[in-house]
Amino acid sequence: MLVDDLLREASDDHGLKVAEQAFKNELSSGKPSADATFLYAYFLLRSKESDVKLGISLLSDLLNGSGSSKEDKLDYLFYTAVGHARLKNFDLALQLLDGMLEDDALNDRAKVMKEAIERRIVQEGYVNKGLIFSIIGGIAITLATAFMRLR
């Protein structure tokens, strides 16, 4: 899967429901496993905004828990960055990825995600600027038309 897809792709409802049910089943009998929690968080991150926030919270719990391998913690950190990017918390997402790259400068996944987020920031910046200029242009035309009618 391309990292750009992680930033825009939505979960399929079936996958989310299956992961949620597995998580809730384990939760009802005690503490859910890291695997069930991660899978549920993964699908939440690719859903609506409130779900993304819950996914980030679950990943944060996994990061703060003990017993996870370094590789697992890197996965949790990476997907936390993805979640923040999906919420447009780009600064925080980039900080998390920079932290991963400080630890391992050869982490290609973090590099590629960082580049994708930086592209997204530029794209959204241009879209926002274009929207602002369109609104200003529309107001200017409206005012000019109104002024001409008053003459």
C-alpha cells in the first residue's frame, strides 16, 4: 500500500466491524491483546474523524504499555503519525516521523510518509490560497458592480 493511500483511503466498513468485534470480545474477557488493539486502531485511523481520534488513543496506550518489541513500537508510532496527518495535525505528525528518523535515519517508511505529508501541506496550502483569492475576487467584483450601479 502506498503511503499516500494511508492519508486518504477510507476503511471498508466490514474490516472495521470485524476488528471492532474482535477487540470488544477480548475487552469483555479482560485486557485486549496488542494485536487486536492494533488492528482495531489501524481501521479506526482510516475512518471518520472521531474514529481517528480513538485510533490514536489506542495506539498511544500501546506505545505507553510494556512488553512490546521495538519494531511494534515503531509501527505504533508510525500509525500515530498517520492518524495525526489524517486529522491535519501535520506539525505533530512530522515531529513523530522526525523522531523515528532520528532513531533510524534509514527508515524508508518514515521518510516516504514525511515526504507525502509535506506534499499534502503544499497541496492544501495552494488550495486554501486559491479559495481565499477566489473569495476576495468575488467580493471585489460584487463591490465593483454595486459601485457602477450607484453611478
